[in-house]
Amino acid sequence: MLGWKIPTLEENTNTMRLILFSAVMLLIGCQGPMTKQQNSEPEKAFGIVIHGGAGTILRKNMTPEMDKAYREILQTAVATGHAILAAGGTSTEAVEKTIHVMENSPLFNAGKGAVLNAEGEVELDASFMDGAQLDAGAIAGARTIKNPISAAIRVMNDSPHVMLSGAGADQFAAQQGLAQEEADYFLTERRKKALERVQAEEAAANQTSAALLSSAFLQQQRIGTVGCVALDKMGNLAAGTSTGGMTNKKWNRIGDAPIIGAGTYANNASCGISATGWGEYFIRSVVAHDIAALVAYKGLSIQEAAHEVIHGKVAKLGGDGGVVGLDNQGNVAMEMNTPGMYRAHMDAQGKLTVKIYRDE
Ligand code: ASP
């Protein structure tokens, strides 16, 4: 009559289908943003680990003040790099700025406070490696560069070379506009006294330098090399190491710290490593690359690989020291065969670990 009729069963079913379809669409629509969130990539792991040298670091030789001072500076350094990474900065920047903190502190054997060579001068070594490009830079035997790690990064970025040495390294850094310092800036009483004592021992024992190298006291006098490995939110690993080497070193001796593959290595495919220890043994063991190779080729975890190289290969040769490292998932290794290694780690959640002695 009025153009309205009782719907047929078929029409009724169609209406029901339409209502059901609309309801489903509405539900999907409502859940849209949530579904998107659930599917979004979880935040990438990032992290940072540092060392401030390994060796005969014993509680009985450490005053509570010294213990506190080391822990504080380690915390400041690792937090510096962590803040850069948390804000989305690169692992290169995190490693550079973190190492600056330790190079600028007289507590470590790097930059200010580095150990002295036989002539009573500093000779600074540093290296850096970028795990994304397998690009690297290093300097050895520099005497005027305030922050050797920055010079290593500049060699990588702004020169056609990987390693520069001696006066040439200083000249390159000056041309790059990096801060230069007079000899006095680097010298500390502690290192002058250590040199005097080592040279007195050398004279008294009438030993050759090679024999004296294994003296316990001399071994003490190289502790304090600094290093850092960082993994950024983009998944890029970087590693750097900086040192003054060994007290009373002669003949422009160069250790492992500036040697890519020995003291420093980084590869996004496996891990980043920074080493510290008796350099001659670390060079012969190609420590940093060996650990990365065990991770890449043998599928070992970074802890297993670091353990095998430090407690197996290096120790068997008679060398001592340690490494810190991160793999490309942010797993950390802090391994040593010495009584202590100044070290600290911060993960993506900001969990902080600061340790000095091996048994902590
Ligand atoms: N590896 C450094 C060197 O031999 C010293 C150290 O790390 O203790 O020069």
C-alpha cells in the first residue's frame, strides 16, 4: 500500500549480512591504530661498554678514595655515550665522546696522564673502527694530540690512509683543527715517579729491556688503556681504543692499541671489540679480530669467543689482559685473565654495571 512490504527471507538475510559486514569493518577501523602499533618494529637494542685497562689491580693496593674515583669516572664516561645512543646518535659519536672523558682524566693511561717513554715523554696510540663500512683509522706515537681517538676518526674520515705515525700524525691532527697540547699538559707526578722507579730497577738489575718487560712492577705500569664499544639504534657497531702504551718504552715501541684487528675491531655482521693488555701478545694473537671471527665463522657467542681467546690463545702464549665487546644484538662481553679490569656497561634499558676486580 505505502510501498512497504514485509521483507522476504532472502532480503532479511542480506540486511543481516550488511549489518555484520559494517560491524566487522567498524571493529577493524577501531583497532586500526592498535594493530599498527602491534606490528611496529620493537625498539632496536643498543648499548655501550668501556674499559679503563686490565692488569694486577688488587683491592689491597687500592684506597677507598681511589676505588671511588675510578668507579665515578667510569660511570660518567659510560653514561656520556649512553645518552648519545639513547637520543638516536651514532655509535661513532658515542665511542668518541666516551673516550674523551677517559682521555681527559689523569686516572687513565691515555691522553692526559698517559705513561712516559724512556725519554720522559708521552707517545700516544689510538684506533677506531666503524662496523658498518669496515672503515678504520689509527695514529701511533703522537705527542701533541689532546684526544688521540678523534685523530684516529679523522684519519678514517678525512685521509686516504688507515694509520699515521709520529710527527706526521701530530701534523695531520693540527691541520684538521684538532686540539693540540704542550708536553706539560700530559705529564702527571704519578707517571714521572713510575718512570723513575722503572728506570732505577732497570739500572739496578742491569737487565735488558726484554727481561725487564716481565717484571711485575713494570706490568703494573701499563694499566689504564681506555676503550669503548657501542651499538646504536641503527644497528651499527663501533669500537675505539686509546693508550700511552708502556712505561719506559723505547725505540718508538708501538703496542696493539692502534692496530686494527689486534687492539680494536668492529663488524656489524658479528661484534665490536676493544682490548687492553700486554700489547706484544695481543698483536701476536690478533685478539680483536680473532674474537669477531669466532663469532662470525664458528657461531660462538661473544662471551664464549672472548673467553676462548683471552683464557686460551693469549694466556697460552704467556700474555695477559682483557677485552670488552658487544655483538650486533647488544650482548656484552667483559673478559680478562688478570686480577682486574676497570670496566662498565649500560644496556638499552639504562641498566648500569661498573666493576674493577675480576671476582666482582
Ligand atoms: N695494550 C697496551 C699496549 O701494549 C697497554 C695496555 O692496554 O695495558 O700498549
